[in-house]
Amino acid sequence: MAKDGNDEVRLTQASMAYDRLREDVISGVLAPSQRLTLDMLKERYHVGVTPLREALYRLSASLLVETEDQRGFRVADVSMQHFRQVIAARESFETLILIESIKTGDLDWEGRVLAAHNQLKKLPMYEGAENALSPVWTKAHRQFHYQVLSGSRHFFLEHFQSILWDHATRYRNILKPDPLSAEVLKRDHDQLLEAVMGRDGEFACMILRRHIKNGAAAVLRALGEPRGSIGPTSETTNFNRPVAA
């Protein structure tokens, strides 16, 4: 059955509300545990109740927003336990998909990975007097990791990777941890590219795990975790493999 004009408008409004609400949750504009009343959201986003409900239920599926029995919705809380679960899920899921990518990725996949890496390495990681993380670099960084995993053709890839990245990004935005070394991350990306192009799954997974742990360490410290308690990071561990020129 064809959709009428009202259906299309409602769906467009729901998508717009979802995009704006998701961005405000991930950026930290909407604070952890903040109640999300329909009246407040109507005033903020200038859309009706039905599109807002659809956006909220869609966001609740990613656990960025939580439903409260008979009381509506609230922004998900943050905690060390939850962040550890996000990082553990990233390690498990992404290394599983990485192995499959390396086994099944074709020449087009290699080209996408190389192009994404070339784009990323051209961009400065930080910008401005305060050395804030560059949004352009952040987008290119996410794209590089997505392309590395995209050789698997796993239909869960985009959905689950997006959820896990959104949660991890939200913690960084809220907690504003100490900046990471741009040179360390560049070395990780170079070594990951080398391992992927050489179809070395074992080495690629070691690099990826180290990379994820290194990014998580600063957030965990901001949450109160003692330094060094989650294992070695990129700054202290070297797998003694040459980096591709």
C-alpha cells in the first residue's frame, strides 16, 4: 500500500527528530539520566508527539535512551561498568568481523581501506588553541575503522558498530578525558593498514585490541580508574613489527 502525504511527513519528522535527539545525547547536551518529557522535546525540536515517540523508541533500541515504566524516557546513565562493557563488546565484535574481513575482503575492499587511510592521515587530529578533537578527523577516523571491517559483508556490521561507537563517543564528549597522542594513534592506523593489506589476521587483531584499549584508558581514568589497571596501551606496548612505508 502506497504511503500518503501525511505518512511521508510524519516519517520525515521522526527521522529529523531522531537525528537531532541522537546527536544531543551523544554530544552530552542532554545529560546522563536527564528525563525526556514530550513537552520539553516538543519545545526543543518543534515536532509533534507522534514523531517524537517514534524517535525515542528507536533510540531506546540502541540503549542511548532508556524507557521508564509508566514514566516515559530518560537519557541513559554513564558508569565505569557500562563503559567497560562497551569496550569489551567492541573488542569481541570488531576482532571477529576483522578476521572475516581479512579472509573474504576483495580488491575493492582493499581499495576502500587504503583510500580511507589516506584521507585520515592527511587530517590533523586536534584543532584550535584548546587542541579540541577535530570533527572532520573524528568522522574520517570512524570511516577508516568501518572500511577495515567492511570486507566481511556482515549484515550486523553497520548496526552494531554504529551503536558501540556512539556509546564510546558519548563518554568522550561527556568526560572530556586527557588528549591521546596523535602520533601513537597514527602508528596504530599504519600498522593496522599493514596487517590488513598483508592479510595477517592475528597481527591485525592485536593492533586493533591495543588501539581500542588505548582509546579507552583515558576515559576510564576520567571515570576514576587507576592508571594501568586495564592493561598496556599503545604508548607502552610495541609488537616489534615494521610499519609499512
